[in-house]
Amino acid sequence: MKKAVQVMTGALVLASFTVAPVHADEHMRAQPVELYACTFREGKSMKDLEKANTNFKKWAAANTSGHTAWMITPQFRSAETEFDVGWIGGYQSADHFGAAIDKWVNESGNVSQAYYDTVDCSHALMASYDTGAPDGPPGDGVVWFSRCSLEDDASLSEAAASHAEVTAMMREMGAQGSSWMFVPGLGSVDADFDYYHVAAWPSYPAFASAWEAYVNGGGMEKATALYDGVASCKSPNLYDARLIVEVPADS
């Protein structure tokens, strides 16, 4: 059991990586986000994972606060992105994360064991910066992850400002998307990029509307100008996202 808990709490990444330290300006406030990338163990399937999720919902409601989690499954991705299912776990603050992970490591019992028996996961902790988040945690929808690198002498805060401007510009064009920057922290290995640009939409029609505005409505040209000299991002991978649990912060 101890091994199961350690693997499930010290294992994931939506891609394994580490980058040279990137420091945010003081006015940028990060929130902790966990990422899991998992493959099914032999003989296991989504049916087994759904059973584990059902038990986790009950456990999270009783043992966490200020915590939201989504399960993601690949839809449009590159060949090297090889995992069956992922997990995004967001926390309102470091205190909420610390309390929840302590409970998970020491008191999750059969709940964590069910995940360990079903999937083999890697695990990473990210610093999430808001560059256009919605009011409240997003629900079901689609989410993309794009690997981005800072240009020479550009700062993380400059990149955040550019992403925020692009998100605002897209919203003015009628797109419903939201965006964040995920900067690697714990559970990482060497990689050739600095952060993930994460964008989400509530549905495929909403994503398609944003695609139309970006590709055919002039959004691409405007975004290219805003990113010029600041950051460059690779083609994103797109995932289906399903809200698993949302536990409000204790009042």
C-alpha cells in the first residue's frame, strides 16, 4: 500500500520535463496544479477507472477544500504523446494543496489503491498563472496544451501579458476561450521549452468558433504580432476534458 500511495502522489506529467528556472514577477500570483499522464495496466479499462473516480469523488468531498479536478482524454495529438488518460488537479492555494496531498499520502487507503491497480501514471506539480481564466473553475469541455519557449531576454511576465492580450482579443472576436500558463515545478525532466500555454473551451462548437476567428478572421496575424519577440509556441495537442470533482474552499 505504501508503494501505491507513493507512486500515485509522486509520479505524473502531461509530458515529462524540466526547464531552466523561470521566475515570475512579484505581482504574478501562481496557483498549484497537479498533472497526471496515465496508461492502463494490462487487463484494465475506462470502466475500472470510472469506478476509481466514483470513490475519489466521495473521498475528495470529505477530505479536500478549494480543489477541482478534471479527467482528460487525447483527441488531437502528436504521435509521441503516448498516454491513455490524464488528470488535472487545481487548488485555490498552496495551503489547500498541502492539506489535500497530506491526506492523500497518509489517509487515502483503498481510494489510491484503486487508481494504482488500474493505471500507471507520471506526476508533476505546476505553477499556474491566470492569463484569461473564466469566473470560477471551468466545467466539461476541451483543453489544449502547447509547449512554449521564451525568446531571448523575454520574461515570464511579458509572456503572460501577451497571452492575456491574445485571450482578450479572441473574446472580442466572439471566442469563448480561457487561458493559463503552466510552469514546470516538481516531477520534471529535461525539455526544450519553458512553459505550457493551456487554453480551454466549453464545447467543440465553441472551439470551432475560436478556430474560425483565429484562422479566417484575422486572429492569427494579431496574435503573431503580440507574441513577436516574447515567446514562440508549438502546435498544441487537444484533449476532451470532464469535470470530476469541485470542492469549494471552506468558508
